[in-house]
Amino acid sequence: MPALPDGTPVPDDGALPQLAGGAARGRFGVYVHVPFCSVRCGYCDFNTYTASELGGGASQVAYATTALREVDLAARVLDDAGRGGREVSTVFFGGGTPTMLPAGDLARILSGVRDAWGLAPGAEVSTEANPDSVTPEYLAVLAEAGFTRVSFGMQSAVPHVLATLERTHDPARVPDVVRWAREAGLDVSLDLIYGTPGESQDDWRASVEAALATGVDHVSAYALVVEQGTKMAAQVRRGELTLPDEDDQAAKYEIADDLLTAAGLDWYEVSNWARGESHACRHNLAYWRGDDWWGIGPGAHSYVGGGADVVDAAPAGVRWWNVKHPRRYAALLEAGRSPGAGRELLTAGEAHLEHVMLGVRLADGLDLGVLDAAGRRAVAGLVARELLDGTAAVRGRALLTRRGRLLADAVVRELTA
């Protein structure tokens, strides 16, 4: 797992620094990190733990109570800083595998969020889940508690690809869990990964087609990134696995885009497709648009100070992150202290870079007016190289072409000089 970034200390009471811009504005979301998994996948570098890795003092049974302590802390800190008073627009339970906890525990955490801030009318409440971690009864409890959406980690429909990723579920179960979730009244997304060592383009096509065959209204497709320190990185280093080249990755992205678009799912962010705006993940859109959020849980990150109502007003503020180990996280909260490990105040330049980097990934495009002179001068060359859409540029927007989506990082570098 990667180390936490450097930063300045977080006060024991979690108090926020004085921020420009006065009172809170715009939308507010809550992320809840559940750091438990039944097994650790070889490619994963998230802050997750299996039972054998946890040791004493980090009980899954007590986790909901521990998380609710941070909810109470968050409500107090935001009120004291004049950043409270907003209902929650989106809640997202991620991990790890949130559905390793009993459904009643997830419901109890959501109830605590509701009690602390209230949920805005039509609030989106999502959880990630593995296909082998839910039952029809479990999903019905979530829906009754106020969850509106579930994102299943399908990753692939091909057994040998799942085996390389060390995923434990049977791909034949995916259509069942999608049906159960829909019968419970939940919107459903499927997450896919392309570029696994040994995955052919036909394998990838089969996975996308299998996802579409379930009738879902949202699909996320992410290129596999093998991080240093993971088991898979060691396998690649020893020559046991061979990563695909960039051309193969690009071809697989194009396969996904062709199939998803033909099925009526349009891209709204580089790695995400939805059947209309109503099925887009509003919580993730909040990240890309610079809204405020509080991250609950060990290793969770938070951000306060943005919350602009439009994507074209670059936010600035403070970002902080919690201690990583569940045992330390629980001990700090039990002692009445913030679990924050460090924080940073974003400079105007950093805020600008992040605004461009995230905003340009959206199908709405980015207002060219937020770019500096050098960035605006770069637009013509990016249009000429077919990385930005020329018609959109005339209308004052930086909008990635499909080729531009494949080279989004390079586009950002040029737009930010």
C-alpha cells in the first residue's frame, strides 16, 4: 500500500484552518471507507485489510460504531468552521468491500449521516460490492435504509482473467446480483478492468458484452495500473506476468467505447459511461467538479473549501487524510481525538491545476476562460492534433476527442503549461 503524503499536522480536535471564501457553499458529499476484504487481490494497493492482517483492536463488529464517532466529529468541526448547515447530496461507501459488514451496519452509518446533516431531496447513496458478498435479502435491507445505488466489482467475465486478478467471484453470478439489486429498487453499475496480463482483445470484448447483457445503465472501465509494492508488481518484475503495451490498452478502450455507445451508454467522464444523465454517478461527479466532501474511515481523504455551484469556478481549500490502520483509527476516535494524519492547504496554482486536470475529463468539457494565456494558446495545437474538439473550442470549451481521452494526461500538461 502507498504511504500517506507529507503534510502539516491535524489538530487533535480536527479544527479546520481559516479558509477564504467565507461560509460554506455548494454541494457536500460524504465518503465512507470500509477497509475490510476477504482476500487481498494481487493488483490492489488500496487501504484494505484481511482478517489475518488486522490483528487485535480493529474489530469489524465495532466498525460502524467507530465510523459514527467520526461522523459526530465531522459535524462538530464543520459547524465550528462555519462550513456546516448543508444537507448531504451524495454518500458513497467504498473499500475494501463495504458489503463485508452486515447490511444493518451500513444502514446504521447512513442513519448517522442523516442525523448529522440531513440528506438532500433525491440524494444519491451508493455502495460498492463484490458479486459474492450480497444476497437478495441484503440488498433489500440497503434499499429500505435509503441506499439508491450499488456498484458491483465485476472486473471481467473471463475466468482466467479473474484468476490472474485473484478475484474470487463466479462470473456467472453477476447477472443474478444485478437482477437482485434491480428488484430491490437500486440503480446498478458494473466496474470493469482492462489490460490484465494475458487478457486478449476478444476476452475484453466478451467482458464488455457480458456487462451489457445484464441491462445495466452504468459501466466504469478502468485500465489496470500495477502499483509498486503489490503482489502483481512483484510477479511482473520476476517475469511471471507480462503487461500489455499502450497500443493494446488503447484498442481495448476503443472496443469498450464502441460497444457501450452502441448500447446507448454515453461517456460522461473518461472512464465512465451512463444511459443518460440520471444514471451518472453524482458522487464521483462531485469530486471532478471540486465540491466539498468528508471522508470517513482509515486512510480516507477529505476536502473542504470548494463547493462551487458550477464546474468553471476553480475551487481552493484544505485537504486532509486519516491514519491508515483501522486499529490506530479506532483508538484515536475512542480517545476523542481526530484521526487525521496530515493536511495541506492548496495554493492557487495547485487548485488551478487540479481544476483543469479533473474538469477536462468530463464530457461537458472545460471553460477555456479558466486557462491562463499559455493554456489558451495551446488549444489550437491540440485541436490540430485532434486531441480537442474543434467545434467545442469555437464555443469556448476544451472537450476531449476520443483520441484525446486516450491521451488526457498529455492534454492536461499542455493546457497547464
